[in-house]
Amino acid sequence: MRPPAERPAVPRRPPLLLLLLLTNFLPSSGKETLRTTPVTAQFEKNMNYVDFIHLNILEKKVLNNSEVSVQYLCSKPCIVNLEAVASSEFRTGVPVYRRRWKDENNLYISRTRQVHLKFPSIMVYRDDYIIRNSIIVHSVILYAWISHKSVSSYDVEQNEDYQDAVAKNYTVLEAVPPFERPYKDHKVCLQWGVDYLWMLQANKIPQCPHESDGVQILNFIYASSGEKTGIVKKFEQFENRELETVRQHQIDYPMFTVSIWLYLLQYCEKDLCGILYFIDPKEMYSTPAVFLNEEGYVHIQMHLMRGDDLAVKTSFSLPLKQWFRLDLSFKGGQIEVSSIGKNLKIHHHQSFNFREDLYYDDTAGYFVLGGSGYVKGIEAFFGPVKYYRLNVLETEQISNPLHDKETVEQIELYYERCMDIQEIVSEYRYLVRQGEKAPRNCYYENYYLELIHKYGEKSKCDAFVWGKELREKYHALFKLLQEMDFTAPDVSEDGSDTVLEVGRRIFEKVTKNLSSANGLSNMGSSVPLLVDSSCCRYHKASYFLAVIFETGLGVSVDRTKGLVYSLVGAQGDERLAVMNLGYKHYQGINNYPLDLELSYAYYSNIAIKTSLDQHTIKGEQAFVETIRLMDDELLKAQTKEDGDVFMWLKHEATRGNAAAQQRLAQMLFWGQQGVAKNPEAAIEWYAKGAMQTEDPVLIYDYAIVLFKGQGVKKNTKLALELMKKAAAKGLPQAVNGLGWYYHNFKRDYRKAAEHWLIAEELGNPDASYNLGVLYLDGIYPGVPDRNQTVAAQYFYKAAQGGHIEGTLRCSLYYITGNMEDFPRDPEKAVIWAKHIAERNGYLGHVIRKALNAYLELSWDEALLHYVLAAETGIEVSQSNLAHICEERPDLARKYLATDCVWRYYNFSVSQVNAPSFAYLKMGDFYYYGYQNQSKDLELSMRMYAQAALEGDSQGFFNLALVIEEGNSIPSYILDHLEIDQALHSSNTSLLQELYYRCWNSSSQESISPCSLALLYFYTRVFWNNILQSTLIYFMGTFLLSILVAFAVQYFQTFSAHNSPGTRSEPLSDESSSSGNSSEDAAALVQQDESTFSNDLAQQDSNPQNPLVTN
């Protein structure tokens, strides 16, 4: 409780003196002067008088020339002192005005003196051309006192103490805000140019860099799936010195407020789940740490100044499936917790009081919203989150509204509907499993039951009868339930997964229908079924709905529904839905705000799953391959189990060809190159190759399979023999495998480290990562403690080699900024996590289905799956989808409400690893104009320049044509192309440089358009130099142009006769072509495996393209 407020004591005076003072306060008339004016008659000196001093100010504000009336009485020769002391945002108790005078003749007489106060200009005037930095004054106190001094001491510097004065008084002056102050007349004349520039900005209020203690941690809805990933926020020190001083003073006396909007789906399944908590540099929880427990109560933990921790738990639980705001305020040892509804009325409130001193420094570490590597997050939707770093606010003072009310309401309506659907499915399953049949007058709920009722035993009418309104509302669902057999073995006995199984069956039926010929025309009738599937917690349907409404695939575009189903799918941990949100927040497109921390929360979730999915041989996964539809050679290398490439590899593998066995096993194990994933068949080839050949890679692969027991019974003894055999042949990954064996099976860290050091020297990234783990866990031989710095260096080296876990570690360091060698860089963290997420096998399965459908000319299925993959941010799928829309514009116009070609080529060039042909496409669109898009010559040149930087000669050629047409290239584009403008100031010199680079970038072994253009350019220069006649020059150039055009025509005709066939032609059946196809097949995976590390290094040095904007 607060102590009662202290009241000021009422001063007492003798009655005689009070009467005297009342007499002295008679008003005076006449002109005011600076002279001291007596106002009372002189009394006899032998009377007892008390010295006093009073201050009277008409306007108590800090103004220049403010007049103050000083009334005083001296009983002895005295000195009257007047001093003004100011306090600003940076200093306190600064004297800004001093005045004193002596009075030794007018004793025992009350006198009044008028004084004009003079303050520094920066306190009383606005900023202008001369006064550049006026100060904000918080308070000014005017002190007045009397001291008895001799006249001789007046000229001596005196520092009289105000507390020891004979009489004293003070008054407080009100400070005037800077923009309410007048301008000062400096009596100077500025130059006309200076005066004009100043007048332009004289009435503008300068905008200081935004800095407030109120920080919006989250503006957009975040779907927390209950995984160990969340939003990471880090706060720096205040730039404002006053705010930073206050923050440092509050380290041992915290004063802050946090306001969090939540839509909680369920309580924590086990232990605690993270809501909001702070991690210090030692990776320990600090103040505050807010969690949710199994019963729905809020668990709050604080770190004390003395070093230990303290925790409390609320007596109220948080509500489920309704939006509410959780407010927490900390004031010293007092904690206030409130639960507030959408109507801003308080539902619950609780206070906690402690006598311990809490430790709170929000710059020494980072905040986490949701999950992290230390704790799972809550299963909920986070709304706006507001954090007041220095203030304790009441509920009505907090400004943290729910902005997107339509999305909020749609989420509530979705879960209300899904509760009905899940209840219907559960009840229906219960009815069928119980085998309770209805008589003839009852409604038969299932065709299977009708047959049993007709031919089997009859039972009592004990069935659940749904109302007509409900049956009509969910007509499609009831119809599907009637067709399902709930006695199938894949439906669980206890009914725990029945709802999910029903959702899967509905989804498979819908996708089969949509993938058929002209199946996308049935989208309107498929959407309600997909909604039912989504409500049954099968969230692949949720992602389908998100893409359908986002792109207008067969329906009208509805951004709100697209967002809602993306959030629902991401909350349900559907991988593609999570990646979709991560991509949209990374690029800031489609009305999604650019938020790198939010993007990282999504991407890191899938990146972690990618690492785990690779160790799981089950599930619909495929290797993510970079195959462009414009690359005929790669398309020819695609095969199936009955294809030429696969059959040739199988033939060679049967003959004992180690390379063929290795490639065949990889294709079957990972599902590569169009082959369906078949781990069992792959393991057979691994075993056969390891036992029949001396190939170290096959021996190593089979040893790993035996160690882990993937598709085969574990055999550690045989696995160790094979691993040693492969290591003896010098295979780096086998040497690393031996270290892994000693670490996991023998716990011999010394031998493990020895093998890993050898493997690391051989360039194995796995060994680098494993050495980092030893240092991180503090078990490296000879090193007693943990060494996170050395561990981070090893992780970085592993990441540069393409190691998944090493890349994840480094991305975490970049987002938290807790490591000295990894300064916080959220963009780099997103890029690294994104590349790992894009290698996820479930995404690869969707891309493979799209490619297979394209090769089979199943256009509806290809369009559907390429749209699904493209919306996750996969660049290859985006450019491939744009190619399909160019190839089949009728298909795009029929089913897509968005401009497919423009949208996905634009998405493609916004990526870090965009291909040069995409830049050329967008350059042409901007140059010529594309449908509803207007022309933009500068953007066109930027696209051409970026294609040129990617090594495409067409980019240089197009830039040269732009100059030929009389346009000029902006200087910043030339700088990016590293063209010296001083050396190439004329168009002729610039054209020569561009044509030369065009020729240099193209194939120099054959005639190319660039070589012809360069020849034509030199010929024109030659004609211009030797022929002075304009007519002759014109005729000669004309004839030469005809000659060059004829040469180009002949070259194109010659090239057409020798070019390979299109993708629609059948593959050759000759044995020689099969051999070439096998070489392409072997090269494919090597290309994919080496691409990541090279792209990562390129993106590390240049994370953003300066020439390209979305």
C-alpha cells in the first residue's frame, strides 16, 4: 500500500507581525520603475522587526524580460540575492540568472524592487538560423534570500548559502515548450540566399528520429504451432540520453508494461509453453519470463539482483478460443496481471508484491515470442504485442488495438464452424462403430448401415438424429460420410485420429478430382469440401484454400480468406503454409508487412523439420531438384521406373557397375529424377554394391543404413567393419562416420575428435559441425569448459559447406546477435533459414508432382501444383509457372484471376538467385509495356543490366539497343556494370564497350548475334570515318545492313536444321542416347548438391540485389 500523502506544514506567525504584513500589502499607484520604492512609514528603530522577502510575478513562465516584484525588509545592512536555477533533460540545478544588490540605509523599512529577468536565448526562443539547439527546460526555480553582510564585502565574490540566509523565499516558473516560444530578433541581416532557405523551413517542425519507450513488438497476426520456434526481438540502448539514463536507473527497479493479444487454442500439453520471455547473454532466462502451464494458468518468472530466480502463478486461467488481451506491468517488486476481452473490459486481475530487488536489462540479451530451442511455444494466434520499456500503465492507458478486425472475426468463425464438423464426424464414427441400426422410420445415416439393416439383424432405434437444418448446412459432408467405410483398419479404435483420417480422405478425393482433365473447372464445388477437410485438422487442405483464394484459382480473389487459411494451416504446422507466410513477410508482398523477425520464425520452423525429415524414410517426400521447363536436356533426363534412363541404369547396376548402383540407389532412396521413392529397393542396391564392389561411397552408404536401421535391421558390428573399410580408402565422410561411432556408441570423445579433425582437413562439413558440438557441450578433450566462440566458428565452416544443422546454428546466431563474431543481421538469418527450408522433402514431393504432370501434358494438375509450390517462394517453381502461363495463356486466363506471367516473373526477379532469362523477360515487359502495366524505360534497363551481371550476353545486347534508339543509361546502372563513365563519355564509346562485353559473354567459338552486332558496329564506324559524303554513307550503310541481315537469316536457318527437338518429342531408343542420358542423370544430383553452398556464399556477400525491386 502507498503511504498517505504528506501535506505541507502551515507556517505560524506572531499576530502582531501578521497585522503588520497585512498593512504592508496595500496596493501602490504610480509609474513602475527599477528604483526601490518605500511603501510604509518609518517606524522607530528600537522596535523588534523580523527580516522577510517575498516574490510577486504576474505571469509565472520562463520568458525573457519577465518582471518580478521583490518585496523585502532588512533589520541590518544586507545584501538581497536573486537566483534562477533550471533543470533540463541532461542537467539539473544549473544557475541561469543571478542578481544582487545591497541595502544598508533603509533599515526597518519594507521596500519593493522591480527586476527584469534575463534568461539564455536557448531557453526562451525557438530555433532559427542562429539559435540551432534550443533546450527543453523541465523546471525553473527562482530563489530569493537576504544575508547580513558588511558593505565592504559586497564587491567580493560571494557564495552565500541559501539555507543559512536570514530570510528566504522561492517560486516555480513554468517552462514554455520549444515550439510555443517566439523567434528572437537578432538585429542582423542575413544574405538573401540564406534568408530565403531559412524562411522555407522556418515554420516546419523538425521531426526527430522516432524513439519512444513504447515499442510495437508485433503488428501482424502470428500463427504459433507449439513448436520450438518463435519471434526473436532485440532492443538496443536509447539514442536519447535522458531515456537511456532512465533505463539504466531502472535495472534494479524495473518499470515496464507488456500487452499481448492472444487467441489460445489449447493449454500446454506438458510442463510450460512460452508466451514471452527474455534470454540473457549466458542463454539463461531473465526478467520477464511468461509461460502457460497445463491448466491454463500464467507462470511468471523473474531474475533477482542477488542472482537466483523467483516465480509466481496466477490464480485464474486464460480463456480458450476467444480473443483476449494479456497485460502485465512490473513496478519494482509489484506485478500486475490482467486478462481483458475484446470489449476492453477486465475479466481477471491479480497483483503480486515482493520485497526482493528484480534485475531487468532488456538490452543484455533478446526477447522471444513463442517457442525457442529451450521451450515449446503455445498453440495460439498472437495478435498485436506492445511493449512499454520505461513506463507502468493502467489498462485504459495502453494503446494496443486489434487492427485487422475482419481477419480476427474470420478466425473466430472458422473455429466455431470446425467445432460443429468435428462433433459430427466423431458422433458419426461412434454410431457406425457401435453398430446401432435404425428401423425403417429412422433416417439411415450410412449406405453400409442400410445393407446391414436389410440383410442382418435388426436392433433398436437408438441412433443420433441430426436436425434438418444441420444436415442441409453440411450436406456435402454427410454425403461423404455415407460413402466412407469406418471399419477400415486405418481408422483408429479409440477414435483419436478419426477426425484427421476423415479429413485426409476428403482431401484425397478433392485433389483427385481437381487433377483430372478440366478438373480445375470444378473448383467452386470443391471449396466446401476442402473447408470440411481443413476443419478435420488436415491442413494440406488449409494451404490449398489459402492459395486458391490468394491467387483466384477457379474462384474470385479473397485476400482475407487467403490470409485466414494460411494462418490456420501454419498453426496446424502444414509445411507449405508455414513457408508461404515466411516468404510473404520476407518480401513484404500481397499486403503482408515486411517483417524479417516474423519471417524467420516461420522459416526456421520448416528448416528444423527439414533436418528431421531427411532422417525419416516415410511420408510423401522427394528430393528438391532444380529443373527448369526451358531446359530440354534436363527434361530428357527425367525418367520413371519403366523409362529408358532407369532401365539402362538398372542394367548396368546388375552387371556390377558401381557408379550405376550408386546412382540407382540414390534415385530410389531420395525419390530423384522422376523415380518414386522406394527406400527398401534402394537399400538392396546399397547392400549389393557394398558387398560386390570396392566402391567406398556404396560401402559408406550401406554402413550408415545399418547403423541407423533405416529399412533394415540394425547391425552395428557389420556397419563398423564397412565404415572402417570405406575410411581406409580415404573417404572423408567415412572418417567422419568413425568419429560419429565413437561419439554415440562408445562415448570416447578423444577418438571421436581425432577422426573428426582428420575428416575436417579432408574438407568434410559434417566433421566441422561435430567438432563444434564438442566445444559447445564442453566435452572437447583437454578443454574443461564450454567454448561457444570456437563452436560457432566450426558451425560457420560447416554451413559454408552446405551442412543443414550448421546453417541453422548460424542463422540463429544472426537473429539473436548474442555471439560476438555474428553481429545481428535478421536478413541474413532469414536467407540462411530459407535455403534450408526450401530443401524440405514434402515441398520436393509437390514440385515433383507438378513436373511429372507437365511431362505427361496434364495441364490442370501441373498448373495446380506449380501454383502451390510457387506461393511458398520457390524461385524455380515461380519461373516455371510463368513459363506454363506463357505456353498456355488460355489455361491461365481460364483459371487464374491474377496475371500469372507478370506475377510470377516479378516474384522470380525479386529472389536472390533469380535466373537471367527472368530479368530479360521483365525487362521486355517494362520496355514494351505488358497488358495493364505501363512502360518504364529505367526499370527495363535495370533488368537488362542485372541479366548482364548474371553473365547473360543478351543483357548487354539489349542495353546497346536502348542506346541505339537514342536513350541514355543512368549513371548508377553504369556503375553497377563497372563501366567507367570518364572513359566512355560518348555513346559511340559506350556502344563499343557494351557490344564487346556482349561478344565476350557469348560463345566465341561460333557466330553469334553479339559478334555480328560488333562487326556491324565497327563497319559503321569505318564507313563514318572514310566516307564524308552523307549520301554515300547512307547508301553504303544500307547495303551493308542488307548484307548483315542476309548473313543472320542464313545463320538462323543453319542453326534450326541442327537444333535438338522440343520436349514433346519421344526419347530416342538408341543405346548411345541411353548412355548419354545416364551421364546427365549422374550429373544432375551433383549439380543440385553443389548449388546450395555456392548460392549461400553469393547471398552472404550480396543479400539484396540493388538493381531489382519487387
